[in-house]
Amino acid sequence: MQDKIQDKVQGKEGTDKEREKYFLMQDYLHQKIVIDLHDQFICLGTLIAIEEQFIVVKNADFHDLRDTDTTRENYVAESLTTGIKRNRKKVTIFRKDIVAISSIEDCVDN
């Protein structure tokens, strides 16, 4: 699968726009990340795969913020302090549902 991603990044297949989508996320591959999703969902974990329609995160904390009184920012800050609370070995997330993605190290602990 990594070769497929590299092929797209290196321009061996797909349009410039398709290659750009892979290239932008490539820096996060095999890194601990925070994914903000539509509605009240957030996912923390390690990005292991990037595909055209979805990404795959392992050792993930897939969290519904409607289940708690905490804000998105406070939940991430707490996870920085206490570590990612894994509740999924692996989760597939549709890219169309992603609002933002960042390295967990880029998150500010308030």
C-alpha cells in the first residue's frame, strides 16, 4: 500500500490534484495525529494508511464529544497529558468527513 501512495506522490499516476491530496497527508503517515471530524467526533491515533476515499488509524481513540461535557480542545489537551485512550485497534475514516488533521505534537496544551 505504501508503494501505491508513493507512486501517487511521485507523479506516477493520477492528476496533480490527486497527487496533492496524498502529498499533504504524507507528513502524518506513521505519526500520532488528531483528526477533527464533522459534527461532534474526534479521533486520535496513529495514521497507517492514506487512500483516495479514506484513511486508516490504528490504536485509535474515536470519541463522540456528545457523550461528555468537555470541549474538543480540552479533550485533546487531556490526551496530551494522559496519553491516547485507545478504544479501537484500527478505524477507517472517510476523508469526506475530515475537517482538520494535525500532528498531536502540534496541539497546544492549555
